Amino acid sequence: MLETKQLQYFVVSADCGSFREAAKILYTTQSNVSKVIAGLESQVGYPLFLRDRKGIVVTSRGKMFYQQARSLLEQLQNLEDESEEHSLEVVRISTNPSSWFSEYFSEFYEAHKEEQIRYNIHTDTTLNIVQRMRKMEDEIGFVYVMPDDVLQFEYELKKYQLEFEVLSETFGMLYFSPENWIEEEKPDLHLLSEVKLIQAEKDPFRKYSAWKIEENGERILPCQVAVTTNSDYIMNIMMKKNHLANISSRSFHVYPLGEEPGYVLSAKEGKILYGIIRNRNVSRNPLIEEMIEKIREKINQEK
């Protein structure tokens, strides 16, 4: 019977292309790696590597074995991770990048910090969150849906038997500083052509090009995207230190008149939908239900 250790030594050796380099990663000796691989080859009945002075090369049959061995090791790792998680209740949430949701979740966590719960918060694009919900990787997904994406979004929901509840309809916003660090004055409207943006990768707010400033209702935003990133930290720092702007959803916060952190943007197709995706086949977690109800209350309070 093959052992997990043999498969691990084989996969690492194949990845490194060297028994010596594999030994360093596995915290063992080169001779021990060679011995384990030789034993594995004896058991399977064919060579997994071609050996010469330059190193090792995976054989054609070894490549097929590699795919199976790697898949098996990944499955074993997933089983180990799941067994570790059973000691705590794990709440899995996916969300579009959102400073408003981050602030809300911080408050929610504080109210429940004494409970034996571990939260897994995954940020992603709306369509990727749909796929995660389809595969039941998360219990709930909080997403924004752009007006011109509604038909495709509804099709994906129907195809995968997912449910969507609209919590609010909102606008876009051109931010000149992170929402919680309002220090910059908004530039005059006639200077907006000089504004450069930092946007999230695969960001629907970046791809949409027909934004109009609500203050005059006519101007189509011509801002240039200078940086794309998947890091909220980089985005916040560069907005603060490099004076880059960001187009995202308007916050649900209520600001005093004239003190919003940017210009409100409208889309000609309609408003942006904000809501929750559920999988009909997943039982409802009471803690998730409490979170959703409090988000409903918070949004209604801040309208």
C-alpha cells in the first residue's frame, strides 16, 4: 500500500526537479529522498524519474502519476483542515470589497467575540461569489450588481438555483480618500479630467464607462485608471499618499450636507443593487440570520 509520505516526497521532487532541493524543503537528506522514491518506483512497477548528471526529469507515466498524487494530497489536506475546523463553529462569508461592510463586520464581531466562532471572510467579484455560493464554499454572499450586469446575474442565479435578496439600491461614488479617512477636499468639477484612479482587479466599477456626476447630471467621467490591485491596503495607502481616486459604490453612511468623500455618480441604466446571495440547499445559520437582520436595520437607519 502506498504511503502519504511517498506521495509527498514524489510531488515535491517533481516540483523541484532535484532530490537535493526537495530534501531541503522536506527537512531531510538527499539520500533519504532518493531511497523513498526508489521504494515508490518499486511498488508502482515503473520509473517515475529519469536520472542524469543534470538532475531528474519526470517520465511520461510519472506525469500521469503526478497529477493523481497531487490531487490526492490536496484532498487529504482538505480533510485535515475540515477536521481541525470541527472544534469551532466556522461562519463563511463572501463579499465584494467594501469599507462599509468591513466597518459593520467589525461591530458585529465585537458583539460576538466571546463566542467560540471562527469567521472566514472572502472578498471577490460578484460573479466569482456566485460560483462560491454554487459550490457551497460560503454560507452567504454580500454583493453589488451593476445595472448593465443584472440580466447576466439573474441568469447565473437561475442556472445554479441561488436566491438573491435586494437590501438596497444605491449609486456609485468617485472617492478622493478612503471612506474612513476623509482628509482631502474634492477637486472642482472642471479638474476631474486630471484625476487618476486606483481600482480593484476585475472591478465592475472600473469597466463601466458611462458614469455621470449627479451634481450636473451630464458629465461623463473620463478618469484614467492608473493602478489596479487586489489589496485594499494598497488602495487605501495610495489614495491617501498618492492622491489617487477610486470609483465604487456610494456608502450607506449618511454624511452632513457637502461632506461626502467624493462625487455621487449615476449610471444611465439605473441604480446599483446591493443584496445577499443564498444557496437554497444550505441550511440557514442563526448567526448569519442575525447578521443579515442587523444589516437591514443599519441600512434603513442610514438611508
